[in-house]
Amino acid sequence: MEFSVTKSALLNELNATQGVVERKTTIPILSNLLVEAKGSRVTITATDLELSVRTSCEARVKKEGAGTIPSKKLLELVRLLPEGEIKFKLLDNHWVEIVSDKKKYKLVGMAKENFPALPAMPHTLVKLPAVVLESLIAKTKFAISLEESRYTLNGGLLILKPDTLAMVATDGHRLALAETDQKLAGLNGEIRVLIPKKAMDEVEKLSAVAGSDAHLDFAKDESHLFFQVGHRLLISRILTGQFPNYEAVLPRENTKTVVLERAEFSDAVRRVSQLADQRSHAVKFSVSQEGVEISASSPEYGEAKETIEKEYKGDAIAIGFNSSYMLDFLAAAADGPISVELKDEQSAGQMRPLADESYRYRYVIMPMRI
């Protein structure tokens, strides 16, 4: 294998692989990248066995072939090299020589035969608009459970229908659901797939750099999901198991409604939560004809109370919420009015941003004892 490539082109592709490469792996080959030179391109592959990315860029290939190179060291080295052409050559014993102008380096590689084989992408089921997919992930992924024991909650549920695209995530304490109208050509029925959180992070990145008009080709086989845009392909294992029946959790009778401006609401919760109990993060949310009062207290820090003047005609209600959960949602919601919808002190509250009408975005949050 022998090829040369410009620094900027290579660095772009190396950056795209970094979220996938295993840092603390017990399988040494997984901290390496598979580099293949063929035709007029060089292809770079990274995998942690759960998630894989394959990407490529233009190159001048002198001799076709493949080898593996330590990912972290290669990225750090390429970053530090000056702009211009970088030459690669596979040496004996899997070493790789890297030359930039009068600078020469040799990295210890490993046998390419040890690198795991990736499944081939099946035919594309549907094309998903990158900007919509990125937005759905940003609106939901913070609600994913980080508890490994709750395996089916360690990802988001992507729901594809002929006319709508939706994503749901929950950790059992809160639930985020975002849905938008979208004609998905070629789709006849409904497809539901569970995407692991790490894969969602990478799909979000892939979508962000794809450009506003780009579409991702989406495909699946029995155990993998495939997302391709341009020369980049992301392959993720499907999370198996039954995602909870989220429709049953969505509140139906939350008739006590107050509308607050997102920035004002978020700032008040952020300030008040400074004096909340650091384990529970509980704040009290009280609504009455005097307005909205947000308060918190803890033996260690003291008390905080803020009032937002708001017209409200219903019965007074006071309910406890986890302030971190509220702030996660307020950070993801569009600027403008937020509808807070309550039923009683023991029932889940619901929040909806009213400004962004292209997405039906709902956030359900369980109450806390205060």
C-alpha cells in the first residue's frame, strides 16, 4: 500500500471516525483504523463492534493495498503536520511510514486480517432528510436512560411512517417525543427501530455536516442499522427488546395550563436550582392567580424563591419536579412560549414549545415529593 493525500482531506475523515474508535478496549485491533487504498480513493474504517463508520477521500494511489494504523496517534500526528501532501507507505511487519515534506514517522500497525469484517449495506429502505433527523435526535436524546440494566431504554425509538417521522426517548422518569410531518417516498407501512445512544450521537454528527438539503440513505438487516450520506456510512447494531408503550404515558387530562417564555422560565429554574438539594435537584413549581412561583430549599444551602407574573384562572396547584430534567428540555426547546400543562400533584406534567410548529414536541416529566 502506498498513497498520498492532502492533510485537510485526511483530517476531515479522521475526525469523522473518532466517536467510534474504542479508547479502553481489551481488543487491541479496535483502537486501530483500517486504511485501504484503491483506485483514486483511500477508505478509512473504525469499529467498536457495536458501531462502525466507513469514510473515504480522494488520494493519489501509487500501490493498492490495506493496513491498520493506531487511530489516536494518527489523528494527533496529522493535526500537527503542516498543510500539504502526506505520503503513506506500508512497510514490513505492518509498520506504516508517514512522510510530510522532510518529516518522517513510522507507526506500529497490526495485521489487517485481524480487523473485524463489516456487514454490507442492504438496499435503501427510505431517504431521511438530514436536518430533520438531526433535530429529532437533539430534541430527545437527553432523555435516554444511562442505566445499563435498563437495556431497552439505552436508545431512542425511531418511528417511520409514510407521512411522519418521529423519535421517542425515556428513562422512566421523563419522556421526550418529537414528531414531524414528512413524506417518506417508497415507505408503505410503519418501521420502528431502537437506535443506541452512541449511534444517535454519530447520526446527529453525520447529519450536521451533511448540509441542509442532504438526505441519509437508511437501511436495515436483522441485526444492523445503516445510515449513509455521500461517502460516509454508519453501521449500528440494533438494540433488541421491547420499548415501553409510550403512548400510554402521554397525559390526556392536563387541563391546568400556564404559558411561560422559555428564556425567563429557564433562567428562573437555573437560579433557583442552585439552592436545591444536590441529590434530588427538586424544585417546587406553584401556579396560582398571583402567578408562577418557583422555589427550592435545602439544609446545606438555604432557600430560593422566584415569582413570574402570569395570568392564570384555574385552581392553584403546587408540584415538585427535577430541575435538571426541566433544564434539559428547556435547552432543547425552541425559543418562545412554553406551555406547562398539569393535572394534579401526583400526575406527570407535560411541557410543549409553542413557537416551532413544524415539530409536535412533547416532554412528559414525573412529579417528585417535596
